[in-house]
Amino acid sequence: MELLDIGIKFILIVVIFLISLVVAMYSTYAERKVAAFLQDRVGPNRAGPFGILQPMADGAKMFMKEEIIPTRANSLLFIVGPSLAIMTACIGSAVIPWGQPIQIGSRIIDLQVTDINVGILYIFGVVSLGVYGIMIGGWASNNKYSLLGAIRAASQNISYEVAMGLSIIALLMCTGSLSLKEITNQQHGFWDGHYFTWNFFKQPLGFVIFIICAFAETNRSPFDLPECETELVGGYHTEYSSMKLGFYLFAEYINMFISSAVMATLYFGGYNYPGMDWVTAHVGPIIGPLIGVVVMFAKVFGFIFFFMWVRWTIPRFRYDQLMNLGWRTLIPLAIANIVLTGLFITFFNK
């Protein structure tokens, strides 16, 4: 790889990292505005026009708060917990294709940090590591509420990863690839003259299972049992303050952003959109792919809005209901979806 290619990759990594942080920062603002809209009130409106500087005020507050480490806590692991949570949240974006390659002169710039042939397994590995940040922080706090929250997070993630993995197996049976870029390219455009190309139309049940599991994996309401304030004070981050608490909060919003990007890529065509070939042919090889990037982020923001809408609409599950949904409903449905997909491929997709 040439030095210039390494520099381009480094710039792309920095840009995606900064976008992830900005999206997470302004997701806190959007969440409060969406809640205000659904509850017929105004929401943040004092810091800047329409309150758009509120996330910066919140960030300044986090940095200026006193750093507190409980006396009986494990000091090292108390710091490692939120650091691991934010790190694993940020590295998940490395395999997501954000747009078509852009050709500038003789050089082709790929809008993806890396295209590995096991991209989906990479995503699952990162998701599996993310729960360790919660577990370590909850255990290191030496607080019974934090420990209960960490145990809930671990069991919840293990339970819903099974159903999520099974839903992905059915999708892989249709695509035949683990590469996110290859899966996206197979969904080129929207309609190929015979059928819809987006995987949502091929795997509607798989998508429903996946998005429910995504809510559980990101600890979003109605599956936010690890930080259930009515039962566990603050759950796994009860003892945290200042920017260590901010890392946990940021990790949740970044995970929501990455989950939305993965769903848009796997099921809704990623950067593909109807008439994209015609648009690219008329606006050029640079503007065309950039429009695809805008389309990709529009889909991602649509899913983020859906995450927020559900939070302020559906009440929190009880823990036994959460486990029953995962083991007794979603896993059997995911297995049935695999069987139906196999039958369809065998008898109808010849």
C-alpha cells in the first residue's frame, strides 16, 4: 500500500470517528427534542438558537464535574470499564461501507475503512466485547445495584445475540457472503426488473427479529433493564460521574448509530437508492457516490429516530418478560425463518 493510500485511510478513520462522536453528541439533543414533540412540549431551547448548543453545554458540564472513585471500588477496573465500552463502540464502524468508491483522476477512493470477507462476524465480535465494559464497570464499582445491572446486561446480551445470529444466518443463505460491501452491492438500486433487490423484501421476518435484538443489544428502552432507574438507581453506572459516566452514555448512542448503519446496510440497501445509475450517469462519478452517502445517512437517521420514538412510546419490559421474549419467541421464530428460507431457496429460487 502506498503512503498516500495510508494517508487517505487515516483521514477516513478520523472522519468516521468524528462523525460518530458528533452523531452521539447530537443524539442526546435529538432524543430530548423527540421526547418533547411526542409529549407536546418544547424541549431544550435556551442554549443557542432552538437549543442546538445544548449538547456542548452538557459536554462542558461532564468535563467540569468532580471525578469520584468510591473508596472500596477497584480503581483500575473502574476506569477500564467505561474506556472499554467507548472503544468497542467506536471500532464497529470500520467494516461499514458508507458509499460507492469515488474516482478522482486515476485514483479510486473507497468509502470504507476495510472490506474484510467476514465483516458480519467482526460486527458480532465487537458487540460481544462491548458488554465487558459494562460488566467490568458494574463489578468494579463494589455496589450491589451496579453489580445487578452488570449481570442483567450480560445475560440480556447473551440471550439476544442468539436470536440475532440466527436471523443473520437466514440472510446469509440469501446473499452467500459475510462481506458487508458484497451484501450492499447485491442490493444495487431498488428494482432490477423482476424483484426488489433490498434484503428487507427477502427477509422481512429476519429484519423484525434483528431490530428487536438491536434494541436489546444497545440497552435501549423497552429493554433498558441494565440501567433501570426505578429498580437499580442507575444500574451499572450508578457510581460513575464526570466523563466516565459520559463515556457510558456516549457508548450507548454510538452503538445505536452503528446498529442503525448495520441495519441500513444489511436490509435496506445501504447507499443504494432507486435510479442511482441514472443519477450517477448525469451528475458525474464524484457527485453520484456522494449522493449515495447522503442516502445512507438518511436511512441511518431514520432508524435512530425510530429508536427514540420507541423509547418514548413503549413502557419498559419486566425482566422475566425480556427473557421469555428472547428465548421462547424470537429464537423459535428465527429458526422457523431459517427453515422457510431454506425451503424457498430449494424449491423456488432455481
